[in-house]
Amino acid sequence: MLWIGIGVYLAFFLLWLRSKKYNTEYFKQLDKKEDPLLVLYPLLFYIKTMVSKVRLNKVKKQKKRIFEELYLGKAEEMEGLFFYRKASMMIAVCLVALFLSMVVEISAKNVDFIENQLPRPSLGTGETSVLIAYESENGFTGDINIKVSEKQLSDESVDALFEEAKLFIDREILDRNISTNEVTSDLNLMTSIPNMSISIKWSVSDSTYVNRQGNLYNEDMSEEALVEISATMTYYEHQVIYSQWIRILPKNYSGQEMFDKTLQETLIHIDEATRKEEFLQLPKKVDDYTLKWNFKEQESAMYLLLLGIVASICIMISMESSLKNKQKLRNLQMLIDYPEIISKFTLLLNAGMTIRAAFERIASDYLKKRSRDSKNLKKEKEGVRYAYEELVLVVRELELGRPEAVVYDAFGQRCSLMCYLRFNTIIVQNMRKGTKGIVPMLELEALDAFAERKETAKRLGEEAGTKLLGPMIGMLFIVLLIVLVPAFLNFSF
């Protein structure tokens, strides 16, 4: 994994150097705040150029249609920018995951495995667990998880360790109390001392006033009481022995299982016998069988890399889903704006305007409103109105001299909603037959549009109510927990 990761990073770096100068003028115009991974965009442009012919035409057309609906006049540019953002995020996640997996593998290999020896951890770090693969001359193979105890101090050093532990107890036992002569709150009776491998067992002379956890019962006391508290510190063989009898039935072991059991017992015996040595010597023979030891690599690095790949795929799916949600919101916004547009259009035609003049007037009013809203931060955040932007595009195409019928037909196709297609059909048919009778048809369409808008509002209200069910159910569970948990805690069985 380590060498694979180094090779991937080297190949990526060389490819990045090769593509560094591609399309730099365009990328310099982008904002680094909106595109934090801008440094990867030239590489992605290079890759996109190389593999652009591989993409499926159907998928490409569908994606292109979405961008044409969302970004009028900038569809191609925004489609490319969307690809750069999505791909750069995926590459960044995979590279980070690969780096972390390499770090995990390097850390895992920090264990020195020299001449069948495992180093012991230092004082206070506790025992470590090392996965080792073994192979015997009789064909028994397997993996065994060896627990290596920390290096134990010599008898001369234990006394000094206990003295240091006493000083630690004197500093920490009082907790919030001023002194041992004025104890008014709970004591800190710790059960172990950090970095010393010492465990502590407490005993008290009178548990009426304080228990072995350090909790005081002084609420109903009428006079002061003297209580002796004692700590029994334990460090390996210097300990208070606690024994308990248990009955274990023998297990019918297979040959492999019996060998593993014997091997485990042998390792425990060696570990206990060599605690004061720097290394734990692995046995060369068990049951007269020669053993061959091999370091077993941890699989955490591979899992971490797979997690990064899955995360990058999730990012891609999330961004694609976000793009489709934007398309849905665009269609919903256009449906909401349609009754207003059709009513304005009908009103202007009744006032004597031509179809083209009505388009120009509605688009002009929208541009003035957008200019005013650009100065208001709250209204600017509301974003563009896609239906009105389509009308602005219609007016600009007419100013370029394109035929009206072609422009109006393209308008309906771009909107791609049934109501706008009906509106486009009414306009184009009446242009061919004459404008007589167009106003009554538009008035009927306006009535239908307002009715559809009411239905849309009702549907949105029902969807909002459905979405609130999740938080409401969550609140219900919280209330049940608040009520039931104290009841169960106070219930005596």
C-alpha cells in the first residue's frame, strides 16, 4: 500500500505539472473562494479533453439540457465549471484518504520485528496488541494476536514510583475542598494514576459518611465525624490479590485449536517471565514443532482508502442530485410565475399592443426590477426568475432580427413545461391566422393558470406537512424518553 500510494502521488504530480499551463487565462478569472480547489482545474481540463469522446451522447444531451435551462447564455461554461468542481472534490477526497491510509500503514509498521523479538511499551502506556502470522513445520498456520505487556520496573524503582503516586494523591484527592480538615464536598478517589500503571482500591473506616467512590453523605449530619480513608495501590506483583473460583468444562479442541491454545498459554507464560526485559522473545518451538513468525499487516489502511473512494462517489452523487433539485426548483418557479406572465400579456394585448411589444414591455419591466433589487441585499439573494429571463432572451433574439415565429417556438421548447407550450401554441397559431380571437383564448388560459397555481400551492402545503412528520416523530421520542427514563430508574424490581 505504501509504495502504491507513493506511485499514485508521483504520477499525479507529474500529470499535474504537464497540465499546469492548460487554459490558464480562463481559470485566472475564477474566484478562489467559490472554487477552493482551483489548482486542480487545469489537470481536469486536460483529462476532460482526453476522455471527452468516451462520454455517452444520451447522458451528455440530458446534462446539457439541464444547464441550458438553469444558466441561460452560460450553459456550456457552467457545465464545464460544474465538472471541475465535482471532479476536483472527488480527487481531493481520494488523495486525502490515500495519504491517511499511508500514514496508518507506516504507523502500523513502527513495531520492530527483529530476530523474533517484539519491543515492550514504555511505562504507563499499557500493553499493546500485535497481529502475528505463524507457520510451523508440521503445517499448522494461522494468525495470533499477541498482547505485549509494558516493561515492568525493577524492585528498587517501585518504591520511588509509589512515593510519586502518594504525592499525586495528595494533590488530587481534595478536589474542590480547601484541606483535609475542611471537607465539605465529594472527594476525588481515583482508581488509577496516569502514566504509572498503578491501580488503586479505596477503603473507608465508616461508610455512613463517605463511600469508596468519594461521595459524601453530610446533608443530615449534626456534628463532625472523623473517617479514615485508605488507598491500596497495586503495581503488578505488589498488589492485593483477589481470587474467585469458577468452573470451566474442557472443550473438545481440534488439532489446530489445541495448538493455538498451547501457543497462547506459552506466550502468556513468556510474557510474565520476561516483563523486566526490553523485548518479548517469541518461541521458536511449541509442542516440539518449529515455528516461523511473520509480521501480519493491519488492514486499516485499505479500509481507509476504500472509505475515501466511497466518500468521493457519494460527493459525485450528491452534486448530481443537487443539480437535478435545482432543475425541479426552476420548473416550480416557472409554474408559479406563469399566471402572472399570462395575465400581464393579456392586459397588454387588450391595451392595443402587438405580441412583440408585449414581450418587450414585460422584459423591460423585469430588467428594471432586477436592477433595483441588485441594490437590495435581501432581494438579491432571492435569485433570478427563470421565466422572465427566458422572456428577456426572446426580446434579444428578436432584436437580432430572427423571425418571430421561430423565436416564440424556441421559447416554448426551452421552457419545456406544458403551460408554456400551450402559451407558445396560442401565439404562433394566431400569428399565422391573424391576432383576432387571441385575447379570449389568453383570458381562458389565464383562468386555467390561476387554477393550476392554486392546486400547486395546495400540493406544496401537503408536502411541507409531510416533511414535518420526521421532526415531529423525533420530538415525540424525546418526550417519551424524558418521561419514561426517570420512571424506569425509580422503579424497584
